[in-house]
Amino acid sequence: MNSIDSTPPIQSAAALSSFLKTAHGYDLNRDAPPVDVDRIAELLGICVSEEPRHDAEHAITVGKITLEKDQPARVWINPAENAYGPRRRFTLAHEIGHFCMHRSTNQTTFVDTKATMNRRESFWNRFESEANNFAAELLMPGALITSAGRGIIDQFKADNDAEMMPITVFVQQMASRFKVSNLAMEYRIKNMGIKGQQATDISTT
Ligand SMILES: [Zn+2]
């Protein structure tokens, strides 16, 4: 396994996408959505374990990453907290965010709980809010949101002979396509500037 020092610092999900293309010939958009987050962890040399742990220290841990010099990065995903597939994908993407952006800091371990992975509660914590934004952008790249979104809206209009698609139905179908939670998708499309009660168009002006 690669040590953490064999990958350069990567400051955004878009920069990770470029890095994977140039260093590994891997296009994360190619067969996506959904983005293959396990494959990405593997290409980065991150060791992922999901052994159940029953001690008190780990009881409220959702995920954790250890970044020791000259060692491979180690992620632990708590299976008890990540039984829901979209949650597990978001946890792993969040840890990949710490790996990419926070290796050069003095902090070698990031322990994540429901609080650090909650957007509102992590808002004032720079590393945690950065990892959450990174995860959202990695799992829901803007270009894929636009292309998949257009297809979903066109299909809905054709199937229902409708002029517009209700935003709640749009969010549900998009979340299912990207294998993320409805809440994560709702937040992401709001962040991209897609708003209003009805998704008639996906242009992000
Ligand atoms: Zn974190």
C-alpha cells in the first residue's frame, strides 16, 4: 500500500477528479452516477476497514481516518452507523475529503460523529465543513447533476405529459440515481442555484 506521502495534496473534488485522470487514467464520471467511491479510495491507497467495534470509544463514531507519516491512510467505517448505503458512501467520501485536504495539517486523526457530518453543526469547524463540502461535490459533481438532471426532467415530462416536474419528485429520483440521501441531494442542488418549487430547467444561472 502507498504511504500517505505518495499522493500530492488535493484541495477540491474537482482537483481529485483531474488527479485521478492524469495519475491513474481513471475518469470518475465515466460510469457515473453513481460515483464509485470505493474505487476512488482504492486508487488513493486508502485502507478501508468495517470491522464491528464494541468499545465505548467507538460507540458514537460514524467514521474515522488516521493519517500517519510513512503509513497508508486508514479509514474505519462503523458498520452499525452506516447500514444505510447512501450514508456509508457519504462517510467514505467525507474521509476521502480529509485525506485529500488535511494531510498537511498537524492533525493525524479525524474522528467523525453525527455532529461532524451534520452541515449545521459542523458549520464553524473548518476541517469538518470542508470535508462535508468535498464529499457532496465528489458524490454529486456539477456536470453530472446537470446531465443526469436534464434526462430525468425530460423523461418525467414525456411520461406524464407535463410541463414541469415537482422539485420533491426530482430530488427523490436524483438521489436514487446518485445513491445519496434525499437531504444531501436537496442541499446540493440548492447550493448549485437550482431553486423554486418546480424543476422545469436545470440551468444554473
Ligand atoms: Zn470529518
